[in-house]
Amino acid sequence: MLRSKIKYAVLGTIITSTLLAQPSFVKAASADKSITDPNKSWTIKFNQYVGFDDETKNAITVTDSEGNVVSTNIKLLDNNKIEVDAPEGGYKQGETYTLNIGSKAHSVGSRYIKDDAKYTFELSLASQDYNYKSQVENALNTTVDRILKDEIEDDWQALVVYRHGKEIPSSYLDSLKNTLNSKGIDSFDPTDYERMTIVLSSIGQDPTSFGGYNLVEKIYNNTNMDNQGVNAYIFGLIALDSGNFDVPDNALLNKDKLIDKIISSKTTDNGWSISDKADTDMTAMALTALAPYRNRQDVKQIVDNGIEKLSSMQDSDGGYSSMGVSNSQSLSQVIIALCSNGVDPAGSEFTKNGKNLMDLLLSYQVDGGFSFDRQTRYDSLSTEQAAEALEAYKLFKEQAIGIYVSK
């Protein structure tokens, strides 16, 4: 007797199995489900082994509200499951998407699914009320006020002030232009161009034409990247992702080459470092850089392993150490990395002895800012990094843009 035609179910966080018997047909203007993770992947489970050929692959697509096919990666899992990854850069806020399962999807024995099906979803903001909201807002208010009172001393502080909705003093931009003119555009290290590009892009300036200089070109055509090790490639990738920059075909570096450099620099224990053993800060920064590409086949497992490595590197109290010293800066970098990759730093995976990473970071507050360790007082570098981490957490909970991406 012939077996029944192939059936399927779409698996998600709160998806029921009703699709197994009754495929849902909906208009693209409505949505079966709202998602809060812009990089969510969908798993389609079949009741028979899947014939994973071009016919089946072409039958499974994701389209936007205009009916345009969105570029996604589709792969076979466990013989009877197909995973549909999010597009590079993630799904966009305010857009409605449709997961299409066409009737040409079939089993190894050429059994076809009974009917076409469409499953729509949209990316929506998570609730504005979330754990630590008041603590995060209060900490950012006092921190930004302290930075403005002391006057902006560096680029990262400018980013923190802008992200918090405060006006950047014109004196900061004037000072940066004067520095470029006085030192000469060719006298900076790669990470200097990268830092300036990230911050200028994030605060609404154009780093391809700032003070008459193209800082982005100084990244993708830089011949001195190796002088600063993997750190330069990490922040080079973050910089190129911070804005919609055109990189010429004949450039020395592009995003793919930077990704390859970062991946090839991975330590044998699934992290990154300037030595041969994973370092907390470098591992976190590498994962932040790779976050926009974590659904790529050559990146996903590396990112997952890196996140597991960060969890295993926690101290007994749940914090992080660098050179044997438990400190807030390492903690801040881990929080930024996790939020960039859609992982909650207050989640169970990073909770040790009843304390999560947000609890621990907030415990470093002193004098309107943050200390490096619990034996010292206010530290400006620790304060700006903690503020970036708090903003990253806030953006993560509100499902907005990343900390280093232009608005």
C-alpha cells in the first residue's frame, strides 16, 4: 500500500503542530507570528526522508511583502528536516515575510507534499519593559552626565553620548578634524582609522568624506594590518559593517577577506588571542565582528563554539578576568558580543551562583561611572566600555540596531 503524501511542520519557538494537518494560507499583509530575533532560523520537519535536490530547494523560499525572494541559506538536517537561515544582515524591522513551502518539495521516494503552504512572520520590537530596564537607564544617565561634565576625551565616549540621545558637542568634531590635519592622514594605525570610522558612522557623520579625508579607504587599502594582529582585522570588519560603504573590487581588503583573516586566527581552544590560548576580550570582540555573518555556513559553528567558550571562561563568581584580574572591561566586551549575536547576557547559560552578567556589570558602578576592578574608583576607559555594553543590552532587548551600526 502506498504511504501517505509527505507532510511537514514548521518548528519555531512557539509554533504549534497545526501546520502538519492544515497548511495556513494568509495574505502577506498579515502575520502568523511575530519574531523578536532578526536572525531567527526556521526548521521544517517532514514525516519522511527529504529528497534534498534542486526541486525541493527551489520549492522553499522566503519572500518579502512585495513578493521579492530574500536570499537565504537552506540546508538539510537529520534527513527529515530542512533549516532555513535568516538572510545576511537579518530580517528588517517593520517588514512582513512569508516562508513558502511549495508542492514540489518531496521525499526520497518522490512523495510530494499535499499542498503549497505559506507561513508569514514579521520582526517586531520586544516589550519596552524588560528586566534591568530601570537599572540600565539610571546607569546610562549618570554615566553620560559624567562624561559630558568631564568633556568628551575620546571617540568611544562620543559614541556613548550619541547613542544615549545626547547632542555631541561641536568641539569634539572640530578636535578630531584638527588631529587629522596636524598629524597627517597617513600617520595613524589601522585601528585608529577603524575606530574613527565606526564612531563617525554611528553618530551620523560620513567617514568617507570627513574633513576632506576618506577614512574608510584607509581601512580597505591598508598595508599595515598585520602590525596590529587580529585586532585590526576584527575592527576592520566592524568598521566596514558600521555603514553602507562601497568597497572597490580592486581593494586590498573586503569583508570576505576580513572574515577569513579572523577565522584563520582562531585559537585551537575555540577563541581568539594574541597568543595561542583564548583571551576573553579578544574572543568577545571577534564574536562581535562575526555576528552579522553568524548564519553563514562557514561562520555559524565557529560563532557557536566561541559563545560556548566564553561561557566556560567565566570565573567562579560568573565574572571575567584578564591577566588574572577580574574586571569590568572584559565583562563589558562579553556582554556586547552576546547581545550582537542575539544571546541574552542575563540568561541561564551565563548565570553562575545566582548572578548573571548584567548583575555583575552593574556591581562595578562608582562615582557616576564604573571602576576597572573592585579595588579602584572611577576609570574613564572602564566607564565608556560599560556604557557601550549597557547600550548594547538596551538595543538587544528593544530589538533595534547594533551598538556599532549607524542609525
